[in-house]
Amino acid sequence: MGDCTAGTNRTGSFLPIFKYIPFALSFAYQLIRFGATSYMWKANWDQTRDRFVQWWNRKGLLIGMWGAIQVDRPIHEVVSQPLEPETLEKRYCDPEFRAAENHYRLSRSLFPLDILPIATTDLGPGSLALFLGARPEFTEDTVWFHPCFDKEPEPEKLSPLQFDEENYWWRVTERILRSCVELSRGKYIVGCPDLVENLDVLCSLRGTQQVLMDMIERPSWVEQKIWEINQVWFDAYERIYNIIKLEDGSSAFGAFYLWGPGKVAKLQCDASAMFSPKMFKQFVVPALTAQCEWLDYSLYHLDGTEALIHLDALLEIEALDAIEWTPQAGIETGGNKRWYDLYRRILSAGKSVQVVNVELHEVVPLLDAIGPHGVYMLIQFKDEREAEQVARMIEPYY
């Protein structure tokens, strides 16, 4: 006969086992969905996924943040903190460390609202330039890219820019991605690195001042290089997507914390702050449009007031789904009322909008001013209490 004490405590009273049934059912569902050794660490993942789909379609409201809410204890899994490599370059480039660091950080993170559990894989903002010959300089906060043909007096004689699977920095990127995916096992999402494209990559390869001169002196050459960079971007992204995509074909882009069903990316041309709308339409828009049409979902990163002169051209790109606005340092941040009309323009043109660095006191006035449909806010929550506070604020807007 079996042990008759199961379900009782040491005094013989009945344990309230029924309160564990919802957890057990949820856990069983996760086991079926992700396998016996894996389940998503974001409890409301299905809800957030649906909200992202709605947001891309100019309907939903999203509340996320850069990163996630960090705590000083294990939440999802007991994970040992990885030993930090002895050099700065290895901290960026060692695939086992990058995977372990992501795993440790996310195991001690909370993901309420629409905060995404993303493993970051960047080798700095603009790593596509590394695949084409730029030299990296690793620092604590970022990676700088040094040009590789800035001194070339006759760049027309250079070979076409092409994707090379044997490129050292591509191999590093690939190993980081595969290590992160292997360790994630469906518990979190592995994000696409911040490749960057278009003129920004050409500036990394040749130097910004030289490229600006080239746009005047050899415009056909610049246009050709942009199209070559575009093809390299497609080649690299396709390989990355095939590594990081989830079982349903969805994927995430680490920069600006994006997810979508299919191929998703943030696009940009920060160099556009230094030239006219006419030049933007000539040099940037054609390749940018091709990217938007190739992707399933795209967001453009509009950086600084000097770049606002290009908003009309961006709004004319039918395949572009969303625009994010980053005010430069020293002026009002993204949630300030100064930018309400800007957001209204973007929304009225049929694009979704991402509003970054929103303060808690700005949430409700912003939603009252521009509405909740097609709005994605990034808020830097200090703790779970602040996330709960915002959740109460936004409840009437769903």
C-alpha cells in the first residue's frame, strides 16, 4: 500500500494543493510548447506577441524598456555569474561568455508589460562595416569603427563590396549568435545585432567627411556603393535570421527592442543630418525602400532635430511600418509635449510610432494627446513597482 501521508503536513492537516493547479497547468503547457527542458521566461509572452502584431498594424499600444528590470536574485533559473574575460575584446567577442552573460542577466530579470526578454548580440552599432573591412576599437560603452579605404584617391578602382562568409568578424558574429541560441532553448529571444546600413556604413568604411565630398564629386560611385552595401546587408541578415528565428518564423531585433512575425529590423541613416532633403531622396531613399519592401516589418530610427527635414520623404515610403524619434542630448526627451505634433504627423500618415525615454509623469498626457493606437513607449523602469504603476495608468487605453 502507498504512503498515505502524501498531501498532508506533519500534523496531518490537508495541504491546500488546489492553489498549485494553475501553476501546474501553465507549466505543463510550456513543456508541451517548448520541450521538457525549456519554457519562455516572460509569463505574458502570448499577450505581448499579440500586442506587437497590433502595433505594427497601427492599432495596439506597447509599453517596454531598454533592457529589463534587474533584481539581485534568481527569478527564472539559478545561474552562476560567468567569469569576465581578461580583455575588453574578449568581453565583446567570446561567444561562450556573451551567451552566459545574457543567460545570467535574463535569469535575474523581470518582464512585465511588453518588456522583451532579448539576448543582445551586438558588436557595436554598425557591425556590418566590420564584415567589409572596417577595424573595430572596443571601449567600455561602445565600439568605434575605423575606415579601411579613406585614403584611396581613386575609389572607383576598388573591388565591389561583397559579403564574405570567411570574414573574421562575420565568423565571430555567427559564433555569438549560435551560442546564444543554443543556451536560450526557448526561454528568451536572441536579437539580431545592430548591423546598420546605407550611407552610415559607407561612412564607417571611408570616413564621414570623405563620403560627403564623394556625394558631390562622384555621386554615381556613392550610389553604387550603397546598393552593394544593401546586398551585403541582405546576405548577412538572411543568415542571421535563419539562426535566430523562433519556431513560428518570428524574430527580434535587439536595438530598440523589436519583435515581429517574420523578418524585423531597425533602419537608419544618421549621416542624413548633414545633407539636404534632395540628397536624401537621391542617395538614401532608393536602397532604404528596397530594405523596407524586403523585410516583413521595419522601423526607421530618426535621430536628432537636424534629421527632421527628411520626415516627409520617410512618410512617403509605403513599405516603412514605423518611425522612432530620438531627440539629441540637451533638449526635451521623447515623451515631452514638444514632440506631440511630430507623433501626430507620423500616425496620421499611417505609420506606427516608437516614443523613447518616456518619464512616468509623461505617460498619460502623451496618450491623451496622440492616442494609444500604434504607439510603443520605452520607459526606463527602476523597479517592478514603477512597472505596476504604469500598468494601472494605461489600463483605460487598451
